[in-house]
Amino acid sequence: MLHFALGIITWFHSLYRKGSKTVPRIKQPKRFPQYLKAEEVPLMLTALERRWRSLFTTAVFTGMRKGELLALRKSDVALKTGTLRVGCPLCQGE
């Protein structure tokens, strides 16, 4: 029984390999990233719920990544000097 099952798997695998060589690949057009224009930023920020505005404002004006933003702590923010300390991203853990 096992020999029969392995034979079927081998047969399907050979069909798949042969078929993949004969099927032409469809070329996908390259998509370029779309960025917000300067005049769109205030519109986007006012459209957000109030609780999300500070996070998105920080993201837009600092260019920080998602993991860096979510890993920020109060101790990373220095309001007197106007600086942010970017540490390890959230995805790396501690």
C-alpha cells in the first residue's frame, strides 16, 4: 500500500515539474510606492480618530518604522531637547 502511495506521489510530482516548464510566466508590471503629498498630510491626520493622531504624526514626520513606533516608551522621548531615542524595534524583543 505504501509503495502504491509513493508511486502516485512521484507521478504527480513529475507532472508538476513538466507542467511548470511549459506554462509561461505572466510578467507583472512594476508598481512604484505612492507617497503622501505635503498638502495631503494634514488632511489625513485630521481624518484619523484622535487616539491615533500622535502615532501617525510621529510616523509621518520621523519616518520611523512600525516596530520602532510601537516600541517607543516615555523614557525614549525628551521633550526639552525635542529628541526621540530609537531603540530596538518591537519585533526583536528584549
